[in-house]
Amino acid sequence: MIYDNLFIIILFHINYFRFLKQEIEHVKWYLIKTKNKQTLKASDYFSLLGIECYVPCKTDISKRGSKRIPLLNGYVFISFKEKIDYDLVNLNPYSTNIITRSGQPVLIPEEQMRLMIDHIESIYRQKDFKARNVGDIIKINTGSLTGLKGQIIEIRNNKIYLQIESLSAQVEIQYAN
């Protein structure tokens, strides 16, 4: 009797964790069109509603401070675990419509979104530099130094240090495990 109950509990936990894994893997991203020059307001409004959203931005730094500038002005990426909730999307006064193809909302896979976010936000992981060694030359492909090449002079504590000859400077790149 005790073993039967234990077996049922173990099966419950296994199925529950499978369910959680499926739920995590099945996050769906959609693209929403916003009103002219209202992208960041639309994003903030979706966040207030509890909807995960993303707007690819660059930061413009001036004497008056820093300012976020959308790279895809007029568009916000939003995610839902199940299907899209049109009622929540329509509550946003700064959004106009959902981008569709053949009458169906365009679906963006979670993996593609994570790759895009990591790239735009310059989030590096250890695997990105696994095959790199001191002395290797690498090209910077994001940020204000895009296009410059540098030589790896040191790898230590989840950081890579580059010597950029054209600037006579050293750059530190931090990455997560």
C-alpha cells in the first residue's frame, strides 16, 4: 500500500515536471504594430498588463543623458504561454494591430527570440568563446565598436580581454556560464 502511494506520487511529480517543461518550451512570441512613435509607450503598457514584451533598442548617449531608441520603430514583440489574448492586446491604446500572414498571427519561436535578444543586448555565454584562445583575433559584431578586430590577450573569470590596435585600447567582454 505504501509503495503504491509512493509510486503515484513519483508519477505525479514526473508528469508535473514534464508539464512545466512543455509550458516553458511553448512560449509563443508575436509581433504587434504600434502607433507612430509610440513603440516604447506600447511596450511599457504591455509590461503594466503583465505581458512579457521586448523592443530592440539602442541607447543614444548625449550631454542631456541617455535615451532608448527603438531599432524597429513601430513594433513590439509580445509573448504568451498559450494562444494570443486579443482582449489584452486590444487594451493597449498605443498598439494598432497584430502582424498576420494569411489571416493568422505571425508566430516567432522562443529560440529565435532568445537568440535575437541575446545578440542585441550583447549577452554572451561561455559557449560563444569556448573555442577561443589567447592570441586569437576576433571581430566585434555588436555595440559601438562593431566591425573592429581585436586580439585576445587574456581570458579570466568569465571575461575576455581584447587588445584593439586601431584604438590603442583594451576592451573587456563579460560572459555568463
